[in-house]
Amino acid sequence: MPSTRLWTWKRASNSSTAESAIVFEEIRVRILSDSDAVIARQKGREVALILGFSRTDATFVATAISEIARNITVHAGEGEIIIRSITENGRDGIMVIARDEGPGIADVTAVMRQAMTTGAGLGMGLWGARRLMDDISITSQPGTGTTVTMKKWGRFDEVGRLLED
Ligand SMILES: Nc1ncnc2c1ncn2[C@@H]1O[C@H](COP(=O)(O)OP(=O)(O)OP(=O)(O)O)[C@@H](O)[C@H]1O
Ligand SMILES: [Mg+2]
């Protein structure tokens, strides 16, 4: 598993329209401890703000990242978080992938249907992340690890952003 943190972004100019767009590559944060989860949370917030998310939405993204990163340290031991900008069907957004090769989740459907835990937590992490993001999917098999993919689309709420500033 790569331990590099890629923090690459570039402004790509489109010569035909003379418009410029921010194009992110991706950021990877290797998650070994809770302090790495804090770094992933901060990076997620930074990226969301640069991509044009409101501060409130950037905080939602950061909180969701924090929960899935903490799940890696608590339930799997180690893994990584990948943060990317995405465009789908003309919408721009942020995608977060959390990957580990830990014990996996036996019943993904049950975990997503309601708050539930197999540990000492409240079982609110995935349940909360589902509500904070627009889209979340989990692939997991016992013994092979877990991948959580989350997306959130930019609202481009300029008025809201001005009010927040
Ligand atoms: N990366 C993971 N690897 C293995 N199991 C996981 C992973 N993430 C979540 N789980 C399983 O899914 C359950 C629900 O996770 P969730 O984050 O919602 O709650 P929690 O971590 O138990 O408690 P909380 O997040 O509220 O402290 C966990 O109890 C655990 O069994
Ligand atoms: Mg949790």
C-alpha cells in the first residue's frame, strides 16, 4: 500500500473557451493512527473548500472522512483514504475512498440500515457518514477488507458562501 500523500492540483486552462478549471489529481493519506485520521479530515476539508463547497458542506465532508478513517484504525488497524475531485453527468463533486485489508464487515446491509456496532462505539459512524454525504457504497467481505466510497456534489451556493464569510 503506498504511503505517499499526493497533494497535486493544477489549474488547467481550456484554450477554446479561455475558461479555467481546477483539476485535482488525488490525495492519499495512509491511515495508521488517529492522528492520520485527523490529517485526512483536514485534507478533505481543504479540498472541498478549494473545489467550491460551502464551509458547512466542507465540514460535513470532513466529518464523514473522520468517521471512516477512525473505522480503519478501530476496526481494521491500517488502510488508506483517497480524496479526488470528480465530474459526473456535468456535476462536480468530491469522492472519498477508504480502503483497508482488515477483517471486513459481515453484514454490510445491516450496518447501513441502522446504527449498529460490533465494538465499544455508538455505531453512529457509517450511519452518520451516509447522511452527511450524497452517496455512499461499501464493499466488504470477511477476511478480505473493506472499501467505502463516498461522494458529495457541489451546491455552488454562492449566496450561502457569502453569508458564511
Ligand atoms: N473498516 C472496517 N473494517 C471492519 N469493520 C468495520 C469497518 N468499518 C465499520 N465496521 C463495522 O461496522 C460497524 C459500524 O461502524 P460504525 O462506524 O457505524 O460504528 P462504530 O465504529 O462501531 O461506532 P462509532 O463510529 O459510533 O464509534 C462497526 O461496529 C464494525 O463492526
Ligand atoms: Mg465508527
